[in-house]
Amino acid sequence: DYEQVFDILDVWFDSGSTHSFVLEDREDLQWPATLYLEGSDQHRGWFHSSLLESCGTRGRAPYDAVLTHGFVLADDKQKMSKSTGNVVAPQEIIKQYGADILRIWVVASDYSEDLKIGPEIIKYQTDAYRRLRNTLRFILGNLDGFEESERLPAAEMPELERWVLHRLSETDELVRNRAATFDFHDMFTALHNFCAVDLSSFYFDIRKDALYCDPADSIRRRAARTVLDELFNCLTAWLAPVICFTAEEAWLSRNPGDDNSVHLQTYPDLPADWRDEVLAEKWSTVRRVRRVVTGALEIERAEKRIGSSLQAAPTVYLDSETAIVLNDVDLAEVAITSHVVIDTGVAPDGAFVIEDVPGVAVSPGLADGGKCERCWQVLPEVGGDGENADICHRCVDAVANISAAAE
């Protein structure tokens, strides 16, 4: 079934001329190529011969860009070989973990060097995938029943939501720039950190209370759901090339239909006025203060003096500059405590500090009052007489709204 060909001049010369016969002779393609992609061993091979022949005959390179990558090695940096039994088959990873895990390994690896793969590395990428999936699950769960009438303009949102929109805009710029320069490793690292650190560990942690316990029409809850909707549209588009099956599953859960797909979407265009560097600097300070408070509460929890952070009412000692920055910030909300006392005086001996966060110290304390059976905050207003003595004033309003809506 094969016919021997005798008109081979040289394998490198012939391969270097493929741009002409592949790109110029086919109507569905165009010359030059957008990208030449090969291993680093081709610097003096196919890349080189293609460049020489094209420059000699057409006066320019046959490609707009070149991307070279390292080789895939075992996790001990040894070359894969069947004889040593260290070959990791892609089919086995897909069978055990799913294709999205393998795709995360590819995009999270720094292809400018040799790539390592093995059970521990795949386990690490599985953990990264779980964080991304849980982020999407939280967003989807809290967007159930979301309607356009709930949407709030950014100017009417609390500062926390406007900070998230700022970070969303920053991340959008980074994703676009890194994708354009094929820096997928840095792009994925930024996306993962945005989901794991900015969203799950900070924003979602704070806003669970408002999402679960505020009246449905409260400004905080409406603002949070508006931001979650923006996050959903951006994250599914950004993550679609990486975790393509998970992104599609998430997209179709809100946008069902056989003719619909996240892979038909483009990156959303975000308003320029979401960027607010002054606000970002302020909330960078807020997050540093929060880190000290949560550090102090972790010790209290470890010593069994509190169970939940909502049992706490710490005193936070701030220097005058930091106190001015936090003047209009509800630190109890940010730190997820029932109350916070701000003191600009000298912190007592033994107050909790973190060395790299100067001007902040925390003395733990317990919140006064009863525990709200609905939101679990410990407040003075809970525990008295009356029909709703076991819940706080906010929850009384929320329950009344739910009852009114049900009638």
C-alpha cells in the first residue's frame, strides 16, 4: 500500500518548506502561520530550516510567533521509558481523574522548562481543580432565582462589592495579556489565586451571612448577587479553554439549550470605571487588619475558648493612620465576629500581633448577649421576652419578608 519516494532532498529542508505547501495551497488556511509550536530540540531543526527557507524565498519568517516547550519527564525528572516503567499515560489520568485535571496540569505547568508529571503532581492539580469547581458551585448556588430586577449599578454597591469588581477588572486585563503572549502558566496561577484567595477565602467568607440571612431585597444581598452574576460570566469564559467540561456544565446549568455553549462565548467587556486604585489600596489595609484579627481568633479556637468566630468580640488596637482608613469599615462584618471594639490607644502586653502588619494588635474577648438561632450572631437584643426572642432584629425582618412573599 506504500510507494517509495526518491525525490527527498533532505528531511530538514523538506520539512522547512511545509509552510508553502500546507498554508499557501489550501484555501481554508493563510500564510504566514500564526504560531509555530514544537519542542526545544527544534531550535536548530524545523524552526531554523523554516526560517532560512522562508526568508530566502519570501523575505520574512513563515510564522508570526514561535513557542517552544520542554519535554515531559517523570516526577523524579527522569526521562520516561517503558523499560523503567515510569511512563504516565494520558488515557489513565483521564480515566481516573477526568480530562479537566489533565488540562489543568498542562496549563499550570511552566512549558519554558521540562514538564514533570506523576501521582503527587496530579494530586496537587486535583486539589486546584476542586477549588475552582467549588467556586463555581458557590456562585451557582447563590444565584438561584436571580432576576435582572435585582441588579444594582456599581455606584450603589457597598465598598466590598466595588472592590471585587476592581479585582475582576484587574484579573480580566491579566488574563487577556497572558493569553495573548501564551503565558498560560501565569494566567492560570492568577485565576486560581483569584478564586481561592480573593473570592473563597475572603469575599465569599464575608458575604455568606448577607446572602443567607439578609432580607431578599437588602442592598447587601442584591449587590452580592449582582457581583456573583458578573463573576459567573467572567469565570466561565476565562476557564472554558482550561476546564472545558466543567465550564460547560456550569454554563448550561444557567443557560440551557442544545444550541448554547460556553465555548461560543467571548471574554466579557468590563466597564472601565470598575477600576478604583484608591479603593484597592484601602481594602489592602482592611485585609491586613483582618489577618491579624483572624490570627488571634485561631488561637482562641485552638485553646477551646471559642468555637465559632461569631462568639468573639475582640478589641482591635490601631495606629492613628490605620484607624482613619478603617473609619467607615464594619470590621465585625469583615472579620466575621459579632462585635469589634476599635481602640487607638496603646495595646496591652500580650496582645496578638503579626510582625509584618505594624500598627495592629488584637486582644480577644467574648460577645455579650444571646445567640441568634438564624444567623448565629451573639447580640444583646437576642434572648429577651416576646414572640421572636430567639432571633435578632435583622432576622425578624428577613423572616417577615419571607412570610409576606409566601402569602
